[in-house]
Amino acid sequence: MTSMHHRSLVAALACAAALVAAKTSRADNPIVQTNYTADPAPVVYGDTVYLCTSHDEDVTLDNFFTMNDWRLYSSKDMVNWTDHGSPLSYHSFSWATGKAWAPHCVERNGKFYIYVPVSDSIGVAVADSPLGPFEDAIGAPLVSNYQYIDPTVYVDDDGQAYLYFGNPRLWYVKLNEDMISYTGQVEQIPNTTESFGQRNGDADRPTLYEEGPWFYKRNDVYHMVFAMGPLPEAIGYSTSPEALGPWTYRGMIMANQSGHAFTNHSGAVDFKGHSYFFYHTQELPGGGGYKRSVAVEEFSYNADGSIPSISKTSEGVTESVEPLNPFQQVEAETIAWEEGIETAPCSEGGMQVTDISDGDYIKVEQVEFGAGADTFNYRVAAASGGGAIELRLDGEDGTSVGTCAVESTGGADTWATQECAVDVTGKHDLFLRFTGAGFNFNWWQFGGPGEPTTDGTGGMTSAGGAATTGSVVTGTGGESGGTSTASGTATTGNAQTSGTNAGTSTTVGTTQGATSTLAGASMTGTGGAGSLTGSSASVSGGSVTDGASPPPDTGASDDGGCSCAVVGARPARSSLALFGLLGLVVLRSTRRRRDNGLLRPTTSGARGC
């Protein structure tokens, strides 16, 4: 039973959000700008962070969380994120009818499992690759109850896997080694104030625990990070010497601040010697309680192992863990920040950048050109010519190092690799600024004397594309539709099998650019999620909500977590040219901008996500 804010307050908040967007259009947070995302679930596999998220649809139906599928992103450097589309939707479960909420992804014995709240149950799907395709593992719910939401899974050192979940209480089961069944019954963790802190004024919810648990172990200490009530939610945590408790409440990690949604949901990972904290806000233009956006911060644990207070920032992660190698094939949908573009499934496999208009751009951070690049290859499809890709350094209007015309390929789905001359050296943020319109963009790659012989990373490619000519790279893993990873000599290659994951292993000897046989953790997948059938759901009807409150509480808040909208859908966003002292906003473009509502219910009892 939430109360609506006055329209004036909603309008003021919307203007404030617009101002933030204008000031942070080149920052890293939120880390995805092409869709509304929420409920981040990061998992480290090899040299890559895979981030599964829920997806808030652009159009909110029935004044409630509208979520139909899940989305997947990845990064090798924590500043640039590659869009892999939707690996799973509620349609993948024959028994489900909707409510695709907050997911959790985990790897075990070379298989990848995703646990998802869907249709008042928790389902589990499995795949041979972190990119999917994922399929319903058991053909039925794993556990069922409308309060069983927000699953989190951890496989302990002794091989025992635990599945925690729940709102307004915390339950668990011990998963069997197959990860799709469990032993015993659903058990509840004692809901004591010693374990989860004290909440005042609500006898049915005596502790701060609300929802969104994130369970992991670090230095032999078990951590339970969770969303704290009452609404609007903060993030707190408890610790235990054992996997099943007893838990001791340790305090708040992240307070609810201006720009947060009325829900929050977190995940934390250690990656390449750094620690990262994921959460969601409502800070994309048009954002609100049902249109959220994932963000991330780097942090350091205190000397005693405790988690410090973490504040959301517009900058997010400012230092990459390794520079991006532009001499490897980089997917066009590898993005630190973008303005105006969309992503959609590509006929060559994986995803593509589309809906390009004059003035749109993509920013890619901390690109290492070394001794220099003199050519730029770009895979495009264009029914007619006239567009161009301007390559600029360190700013949308920064130094131009090349303007590459996009010539007609004969059709919007007819792909060709084109090339132009460039002149760039050193490490820079790279801006790909588009002029004209009417073309699609699959991948890009530089060539020249700066090409490294070791430790290049590049952007992740999900599928397709030609192999790199003569590029030798000592493997850092990841899907590569181009460069072969070898300890020998690489010669001119053909296209590799889509989805091949080099893990951290390398081949021995000479590769010919064909699919490499890999040792260790390598495997062959089937490319990007964008090519999956049934992985996205069309939404019809309904209207955009504007400041309306959630429906009455039924005793537990439901997680509007990990749903994915139609692949290629995007938040309604505005490019801002001016914000005066009177709050005047001049819109550069209104194309594809669908709403400006900003919803922030703050009263306890709303159904949360």
C-alpha cells in the first residue's frame, strides 16, 4: 500500500535524473545503456566476468514489474561490456507464464546453470557455454512458492552447493552434485535480529532482511549480502563461520540515495586482483522503479575482512584491469558508453549495433594502440551508402584519427568488410562517432605496427566474422570469432567456429585459423544469445506508467528481477544539450524516446524486486 508522490515531485525528480544523465553521458554508470537492466548476477569464469541481469521492458504493463527474459553481458577489463543478447526467457519454461525475475548464474563441471524466479517458482536451466543457449533442466519448477524469489548459489570447497532465496524470509536447500535437484526439505534460516539487524514498526518483518540475498565465501568467512527494508531498500550484510549460520549482522554497505530505485539488488566478485560491487539504480533517462539500470563500483575490503560503506557514483569503475587490444576483432556491441544506438541479433551470429543515426556514438575505454595503427577494418551492412564512422580520441569531439565511409553493401543484411586509413598511437579512449544513417555494424579491428604479440584481449566475439590475418596472441581466453590463440605461428585464417571459448588454455604448434583444439577449460559453444529462438518476448498493449505506485502488498515483495525485453529494445533516452538554472532541457533528438516517468515509491509494503 504505497502512496504516490505529488506530480510536482515526480516532475522534479525526472528533471534531476535528466540533469544527472547530461552530466554523466560519458561516465561508466549505468554500465548498460541500450536496455533497462536490474538484479546483477556476476560470475567469473576464466579471464572473463559474465553478468546475467534481469530486464525491465520499455513499456510497463499493469503498473508492475514487466519482465519477460534475461540478458547477458561480459567483460575482460571491467570498463567495456559486450552485449550477448538474451540467453533465456520465460518462454523457455513450458510451465511458466511470466515474471522473469532476478537470476543467478554458476558454473560446475563444465556446465553452466542459471537459477531464475519465474511464475512464483524457481526454475533452473543449463547450457554448455556461459553464452547459452540455456534449456529448462528438469521440465518443472525446482521449488515453488510466491515468496521463493531471488536465488543465489554457491558451491563450497567440499563440493556441497547451497541455494538460498526468499522474501520476506531467507530459505535454503542443499543442491545435489547434479545442480538440478536437492536433498531434504526447504529450510528457513532463523529470522533473528542478531542475524539480520532490527527493523522497527513491522511485527511481520522484525529484521532488516527484505530480499535479494547474495551468498559467497571469502577467506573462510561466509557472507550474506541482502536488500534491507523498509522501502526504499538499502544493502546490508551478515557473516557466518559456517555455510548455514549462525549469521551475525555486520551493517549497511550501501544506503539508498537519490537516483536509486525503491528496490536494490547486489552481487560481488573478486576479479584479477580487484573487488567489485554490482547494484542497480534508476538513472537512465526514463528510468524509475520498474525501469532500472545496473551499475558497478570497485572497492577494497577492510583489513579485518569487513565490507566498507560503498556509495554509488556516476564514474563507476575508472581503471581497466587490462587495456583493450584493438588489433583483435572487437564486437561493435562492446561498449563503455553509448548514445543513440541499439543492439539486435545479427544474421552472422551474436549481436550487432543497429538503429544508427547521425550523431550517435560508442565509447570504448582504455584502448592500447602502442606503436600505432594505420588501418581500420569494419564489418557493416548498408542498403545505401552515405554514412561514415568517425574515429575520435578521448572525447566525442576529440582528435579525429580517421573518417571511414560506409559504402553500400547491397542490403541491410548483406555484410561486407570495409577498410580505411587511420593514424593513431598510444593508449586512448576511442569514440566511434556515426554520421549519416542507414547501416548496421558487426565488428571492427585495427591493423598496424603497434599490433602486440602477447597479452592482447580485444572485445569478445560471440560468433562469425573472419579470422585475424597473422595475429599471434598468447591466450587470455574468451570467445573469439577471429584471432587463433597459439604458442606457434598463426597464418591467414578462415572463420572460426562460433562461440569457441579458449578459456585460459592455448594450442601448441601452428594454427591455420580454423577452429582450434583447446586443452583445459576450453569448449565449443554455439555463438551469441542473440541467435537463440524463443529467447525474447514481444510485448504488446499496455501503457507507460508515470509515477504510479505498486499494487497492495500481499505479505512479501516480488522480485521484478531478471527479465529481458525484446532484443534490441532500449530505454527511452534523451540526448541533452543544455540544462539551465531553471531546469530547462533542450532535447537533441526524440526518436525512440518513449517515456519520461520517474517512479520512486518509498513506502514500506510495496512488492519489491
